[in-house]
Amino acid sequence: MRNIVFIMFFIGFVSFAQEEEKEREKALDESRNLTWEANKELSEDNFIDAEIDYRKAIAKSDENSAAPYNLANAYYKKETYSEAFGRYKQAGELANNKADKHRAYHNMGNVFMKRKEYQKAVEAYKEALRNDPKDEETRYNLALAKKMLEKEQEQNDQNQDNKDDQDKNEDQKDENEDKKDGDNKEENQDQDKKDEGDQGDEGDKNEEEKDENKEGEGDEKEEEKKQPDQGDKPQEQQQPRPNQLSKQQIQNLLEAMQNEEKKVQEKIDAQKVKGVKVKNEKDW
């Protein structure tokens, strides 16, 4: 009884496996047909429909490495290198033989060369040669990638040297400017000290002149005390000019002249009185 059950289970398992294999083969066939249609559409410059059919083919079967590989080639021609790299990588992982793996990694190296990622290109070409050591084109591309990588490293070293020199020059420039600022600061300090000294001398000189002026003013005040008080008016307005009589003097002089003239007139009148004869005769 147990043997019968085991035989039936085995038969059922085999039948399931056979059915699954048929489904796998069917999906792979459909994927290949879609790939063929996409190749045709791509040859007719119908990129959009070709891309759709490639994606359908990839979704139908994960054993058809031709679909992602051909789609990657289409992206590469469109210079969509990021998309191309992703599909080449997928094709290399799905490939079940060395020839397909070699082609996928070789083209990945080409993508890296276009993107100037030379270190990654070297690694991709090396992987391609592991799957096909006799491919001269891959070997040439590997040599070229190594040369470009070496040139890039030399350029980076040169740029770094230039940057170091530039930084050194900047540091030297800053040092010179700091030194110059220090010298200017010292000169300004010396000049300030000199100016302060000059101002001190000038101040002393002004103090001396001030003291002299005070002494002069004291002498003038002493002279003023010795002079008689002439009122509030300035001295030059109270004194008459040389050889010129004042108004009061003229008035006094006129009065004196009038008095003298009066006296003379009185004398003349007196003399006339004395000289006249007196009549004693009466008129009858």
C-alpha cells in the first residue's frame, strides 16, 4: 500500500515538474518572440515600441539574456548610458554561457569609458577577458582604459601639486600682508608718538605765549592805573588832535576876545566923554 502511494506521489511530482517545464519553455519562447519583434521595430527606428516589447520579453522570462542585452544596446546608441549599464549588468547576470557574459561585460566597459570612469572600465574589461581571454578587441580596450586611467591620475597629481603651490602662495601672501600690516602699525605708532611729542612742544609753546600775554596784560593794567581817569570813552576820543583846539577852548577864546573888545570900547567911550566941552551959556 505504501509503495502504491509512493509511486502515485512520484508520478504526480514528475507530472508537476513536466508541467512546470512546459510553462517555462512556453514563457521563454514568448520572450524570444517578443525580443524578435523588438529587434524588428528597432531596425525600423521605432524605438518606443521596441523598448516596450523588450521590457515585456524581460518580464516573460529571466532566461532570455538577449532581451536586456539588446535593450542595453538601444540605450547605448541613444547615449542613455545609465540605463544601458543597468541592462548590460542584468544581461551578464542572466547569461548562462561565457560568450554571453563576455559580450555583456565588454559593453559595460564601453559604457564606463564613455562616462570617463576609467577604473570601472578596467574592471569590466578584465571580467570580459576572464570569459573570453582570446578577444583582442577587449584586450585593446583594456590597454586603452589603463592608459586613460594613468593619464587621469597624473592629471590629478598635477592638479594637486598646483593646488598645493597655490595654497603655499596664498599662505606666503597672507604672511607678507600680515608682516606689512605689522610694519605699517609700527610706523603709525611711531608717527603717533611723534605727533604727540610735537603737540606737547606746541602745547608748551602755547603755554609760554599765554604766560607772556598774561604778563603783558598785567603791565598794561599797571599803566592804566597810573593814568588819570578820563571817563568811559576811549582815550583817543577824549584827547584833541595835535595843533587843533577843542570846542571848549574855542568858546573860551571867543569869550576872551569879546571881553577884550568890550574893554577897548569902554576906554574909547571914556575918552570921548572927557574931550567934549561943556556949555555954560544959556540960550535966551
